[in-house]
Amino acid sequence: MAKLVIMILMKTHTLSWSSLALLAPLLLASCSSDTPDAGDSGSSGDSGSETDAPEGASASEAADPSDRETSEAGGPAPRLAVTHEGGVAVVDGATLEVLEDFPAEGFLRVSPAGDGRHFFLTEGETFRLLDGGTWGEPHGDHNHYYATDPFLSDITVEGDTPGHVVGHDGRGALFFDGSGEIAEFDLTDLDVTGELETESASTDEAHHGVAVPLDDGGRVETLGDSETRSGARVLDGEGEEVARNEDCPGIHGETGGPDGTVAFGCEDGVLIWDGDEFTTIKADEDYARSGNLFAHPDSGVLLGDYNEDPDSEEPMTSVALFDVEGEEMTTVDVGSAYNFRSLARGPEGEALVLAEDGILHVYDADSGETLDEIEVLESWTEPEEWQEPRPAIRVVDDIAYITDPSEQELHMVDLVEGEVVNSAELDIEPNELAVVDGRPVEGVTPEQDDDDHDHEDGSDDHDHDGHDHDEEHDDHDH
């Protein structure tokens, strides 16, 4: 382990301080590996329960989740969930080591649950709870961080055609496209050692939609039927409709915007709920679909894809920037094609586009000015079917994780230094990518008193950066 740490540090000598925080869990584990109480949160091959696992099952999958050992980490320990044909792999965000590879059937989708720790795996007609095995607990003016083995549970929520997953204001919502059913739950209830109780609601008609829980017990939900989607409405805690807007054709792509707003993409701009009323930002073209939106807590601008072809036969080559306060939209020509898994936001709110030229294009979200162009992949072409693997990007702080299905690789890009700082070869062809950062989430993780933990040496070397935030919600599209 010590040799592995040294190799990674040599390869990542230009990492920024916040990037180096990703290596803290590995460093702590390597220093404490000789202590009898240091839990092994790394490869499942070292798990004491491996010998009890039935043939074809991983050690974690066969064991009781409560039997997993827990280690205290030196900082946030991101975990990645990577789907592939036949399963979902959980990857350490610092080392890119595959910690577990769980078998699962059919075409798989994966989404963060919203609590900074868990994912939901969409498998057949179910949402299935996956524990990433990383979390943080507030302690006074700082946080303590912990890690354990990932675990794919048998906790499922079943329904007709599971679709979008949203965590918002301490609540989660699972949407079933085939019935319009919505399953809501408290994010604090996510636990693979227990059960998940959900409250059921439904839209007026079934459609490919989404629901966003609100802190008053109400929700924002999309409007539509099996043929068309037209807008959204707001329900209060009693289930009574308090607002409606049907001026968002093809509504799709929910994200939590600045100042508590909720935004949706339309075929002619975006629709925004600010807590009091709906507003729209219209595109200049009659048809200009932004089916996926990406927000950043420090930016008043939303990043969206930009499709000007109603038949979707021509590739997208421009992105949209929506100024929420100014109610204006501008576009940026990327100069290369991209697709719905190509967009993300940087540490300062930069707009990121992973294009088919193999370059990660970095733009200032306010001005649209090019800030950087980082060579990551060889040039590639979007596959014809949306379910087929293609490069994907997800970001934690100033680290971008990028998959390369054709080479079966996973890359780690330092967005501050503008270079690839670590890469890993995979035994799988990566498809969907999701990430949890292990940080406490406001309104979800309970606060702890200072007396709950004692520092024997009087020191405290844990996270004090105050950078705890809610998980962003990236929407699926095709």
C-alpha cells in the first residue's frame, strides 16, 4: 500500500490542495494498516467474509451489511459508480481502484440518491439502493469522514419504467414513467441495513417526467402524457395545486439552480420556479431544446445542451448559458460535437464540455470565454443508440472523472492544473457514471455535539474547508 501511495503522489505532484484532499483517505489507510482496528475499506478481495461468499457473488454482496468494518478517513472520500454490461462497479475516487463489482441484469442506470453516500441503481422495474460506503459527520466547526466497503442491497422500490431520481430539501423522489407514480422518502432513511419507507403519489397522467420535493412537504412535478410533455405544476404540503405553467414543451432536465430555484429544460428555453412563481427564458430559435441542465452553487448561470434539430439527426455543437437573474440566454460554439453525457460544472462554476474531438473544453459561464482546452481522449463518435457506452464526465471539487469506453479506461483530470493526473485500466466497458463525495449534506446529515467525539491528542486534522454542499442532480436523457 505504501508503494501505491508513493506512486500516486509522484504522478500527481501538481495537484492543487483541494485535489490532494482526495488522497487523504488512502494516506491514512496506509499509515494505519498495521493497527488491529483499522478497517479495510479497499478491495473486497481482502474482506474477511470472502470465503463465505457463494460462487458468482462478491464478498460484500453475500455478507450482512452491518458486518462491514468502518475506518475513519482523513478527508472526503469520493466513490464512483460505473455501470457496465452485467453489473455495476464501485471505484475509489482517490486511487481509481475498483473496490467492488456487483453483478446485475439488463440495461443499468445509476444516479446519486442525494445524501452524499448512496446511489440508486435502475435495474429492470426497480430502483435498487447501493451504498457507496463513504460519508461524513459534522462535529462542531468541522467534519469527520468515514469509509467502509460498498454494498449493493436488496432494498428496492418497484414500479413501471423507473426513470429519474431527485434529492432536494432533505427529501428524495423516485419517478416511474410508465405509471406517473412518485415514491418520496426522507434522505435520512437511506440505510442498507434497514428498510426504506416511501410515500406514494402520482401525476395526473403517465409520462417521462420528474418530481422535485420541496421543504414544505410539497413538490414540483412535470405535466404531460405518453405523447407530449408541456410544463410543470407546484403542489403544497396538502397536495393542493398552487401554481402551474404549461409553456415548456418537451420539459426535461431538472436541476437545482441558484437561490433555491428549480429549473427545467424546454424545447424553446428553460422554465424556472423561484419559490413564488414560474418564469421562462426563451431561446432565439423556434426549436432549441435544452434537455439537460447543470447548475453550480456559486453561479447564477445554468449550463444546458443545445439541440436545434427537431429530428435530432444533426449533432449538437453549441451549448446554452442561461443567466437566471438577467433572464437571458447566450450560446457558445464548441467547434466539435458532444452529447448528453458531455456536460458538467467546474470548481468555480466553469462550463465543461467533453467533446468528440477528445478535448475537455472549459468556458467562463458568465462570458462564454474559453478558459482552457484539456486533451483527455482520442477523438470519438457518438454511438447510434443512446444506451450504448460513450464517454461520460462527473466532477467533485476540482477533479473531473472521465470514462473512455473504447479503451476501457477511467481518467482523473485536475481542472486547476489542466491535465490528466491519474488513469486506470478497467476490466469492464464503462457506460453510466455517477459519483458521491462523502460530504455531509445540509438538511440530511444530523449535527453532532462537540462531546460526541473526543480527540485524545487534542489535535484535529479533519476537514475545515466549509465546503459541504448538496449533491447536484444530473438528469438522464436520450
